[in-house]
Amino acid sequence: MPKIKEDAGNGLVLYPDRNAFLSDAEKELQRVKRYGGRVSFLIIETDSNADITESYEKLLYNDIKKILRACDRLYWSGAGIFYAILPDTPEGGGEFAALRLKKEIFDASRQKGMSTTLHVGLFSAGAEGIPDAEELMAALQRDLRRDRRSQVFFQAEEEPVPVTKKRLLVLPPELKKTEIVQKTLDSVCTMITTGKKTGSVSIPKEIERCVIIHKGKGAADHIQEKIRKHQRLKSIFNIMLGTAEDPAAFDLVIPEEYDPKFLCYAVLKAFSGEDPEKGVSARYKRKYEDALSAISAATHQLNQPLQIILGKMELLLLDLDSGHMEPGEIKNTLAEIRTHILQSADINQKINRLTKI
């Protein structure tokens, strides 16, 4: 079977390619046809905020392989495209695997200072219908397009000016776990640390939003006064670490032994103009309305095969009562009903995917 080969010094690293995927997929489909069960196939497309190099794709291949089960098989097609075969997996299990891949790969990329998201197309096959290679690839591409459309409702419409020029985070000196905070928020904002010589601190003129993390009484008051004089500044969000004598003077109070992930979450919410204690901000309202509209349209599509199924069942019951129906006719009617049930299940999976993004 064709594979991409790489000389790793001590041995040979093998990366199964697209041809290997098609060859193994055909064998897996024949196994299902002979012995029953179901198999799911995935096409995985990467989307990153930075150019994806070949070396990074190899890292992605290894990361994806670790997330999949030991019995699953992964293939690298190049150009940011991967394929996977999930034996003995129904469509629901394939959906779960796709969601897990999206979440864990995105989290792992953030730790590398990147933002890599995945679009995943899914096709599940059983003994009721075995596609050929062309039909399989067409089904995977079709579902991949659906996944792209379903995720576009929730993609932020970011301003063209880089956010690092518009957002400022002021950190107190000797902040515990500061490395985690800085690494997580480095691509989001400009960061400065307060100290004794803050008078020499230069604040970029593009700054519009500012978050100040306080630790100790009056530790950041002097820098706050300087920031307030900034002409383009729209908001200052004050976070206190530890006990505050006047909690009302701060927008948020966090225990001194804080969770750095929660602190980063609070800072991001403050930058977006949201209160961390409140749910989804108003700026996402239209996107959710668009998603609900798409779900409404999909449920309308779902109504058509359900009506056909109901009509076929009614006619079948009438013909059975009359006693004039041959076994072959019953078989053909049930086959039609099964086709429409599978169509309904496919539409329902897409509705389910829209609600989980």
C-alpha cells in the first residue's frame, strides 16, 4: 500500500496516504458487507491562523492519532487534509469522535501559541448500502462542506486591525503562575508589568480596552491614572487578586490562589466587553439567531421524508388488511421506507451538529 516515507535516523516513519485510505476503506466496507456492523469514515481539514508547514502537519498527525482509539486508522493526504477509518463505529460514535478531535486539537494548538481548528466530514456505512470509492469521497466532501457552513455562524467577525494593538493587560509584579497567563494571552493583547518605575511605561496609542490586575493595596493606582488619560481608551476592567477592602471598587475579585485558566477567561471576557459573570454577550446574538434559522430550515427539510414515511406506512397497512399484497411488494415498500429513514437520520445529524458547535 502506498505510504509517505520519512527517514527518522534510527528507523523509518511511515505515513499512510490517500491511496492507502481508499484501499483500506474498500477492505473495511467489504468486511461490513460480509459480517454486518457499521464503520465510520472521517475527512479532517485543518484551518489555522498561521501557515501550516509540513513539520506542523506531522505534529498534527501524531496529535490526532493519540486522540483516536488504538483500533482506528489515520491517513495523511497532505495540504492539511487527513482521513480516518473508525471500525465498528455508528454515526453517533463518529460525531462524538469528531467533536473530541476539534476540542482537543484546538486546546493543544493554543498551548503552542497557534489557533488551529478542524472541519470534519463524516460518513457512516452499514450492510444496507455499500458505496464505492467515488461515492465515499463524494459523501465525505459533502459532509465537510456542511460542517464548514455550520461552524461559520460562530466564527467571530474580528476587526482587521490586530487585537494586540487594541488591548492592554497590566500585570502586577511577582504574579504567581504568570508564565501560564502570558503564554495564553500573548497573541491577544499587549502586556506590561507594574513596578517602581512605571512612569517610564509607554502605552501604545492604539489601545482601546484595558484590563488591570491588582495585587495589594494601591499597587496599580499610579499606572491606572496614566491609562485613564489615554485618548482612545473605551474601558478599564479592574481585577483584584486576594482580599479587597472595598470589593465594589473592582469589577471582579479572585482569590489570591487563583486558577490561571479562569483568570485568562475573565480577561478575555473583559476585552470582549462582557461581564464574566453573565452568559453570552449581545454581540453573539445575531450569530445564534442565524444558527437557529438554519436549524429551522433543516427541520423543515426533515418534515418531508417523515411525511413520506407516514404515507407509505398507511398504504402498507391498508394493503396488508386487504390481503392483496405480495411479499415482493412488501419488501420494496419497506426498502423505500428505509431509504427515507436514513435520509431523515442524516438531516437530524446535521441539526445535532449545529447545536454542538
